[in-house]
Amino acid sequence: MCAGRSSAVILVVEDEWLLRDEIVHHLKNAGWEVLEASTGEGAVGLLEGERRIDVLMTDIQLAGYLSGWDVAEAFRAAQPEMPVIYASGNTVDRSRAVANSLFFSKPYKTAEILEACASF
């Protein structure tokens, strides 16, 4: 859906700024327009804007009271078909994963994320 389109938008939700900075850098170099949030609350706040987001990439365990699961559910309520990429450095119960989603264990390779984004 989004590979090679300069208008494709991905939201990266990651509270570890070095990791977020790295993945954002690589996504931008691959032609994505990238929005960033360091908390679930910040990500969900973007729903109030009129900005289209094509793919959500979220860490599961975030600073604040909203988890990546919560963020994905909020975005899916607004955009039911939105692809979601989850990431976590811990073993997690994946029962809250939404359909049309992928899960990556940290540490992941940036190339894996780019490939996943291109597949949507």
C-alpha cells in the first residue's frame, strides 16, 4: 500500500528516544512521512487532528498510562483497517493485538521494520 509513496504517513510511538530517532531516520530515508510520539497519550492526541496516518508503529510498554495496545485500539476505532506494527523488548501476551498487525521483538533490525511497512 505505501511502499515508494512519498505521501505515505507512519506514526512511530516509542518512549526510548534513541530507538525512536533511529527508526524515524530510516523511515524518512525510505520515503515515508513520519510523525512521532513518545507517549501513548501524545499518539492518541494526534487523532484529534485531521492528519491521515497510513501505518501505526508502537512499542507496547510506554511511559504514561496508555500502552501500545491502547494506542492501537484507539486508532483502529477511528481507522478500522489501519495496519499496526507492535514492538516489545519483553515477553507479552499478544491477545490484544488487532487484526492486520505484525509483532517484532526488540532488538529488531531496522530492515525488518522497513520491509514490514512496505508490505502494507
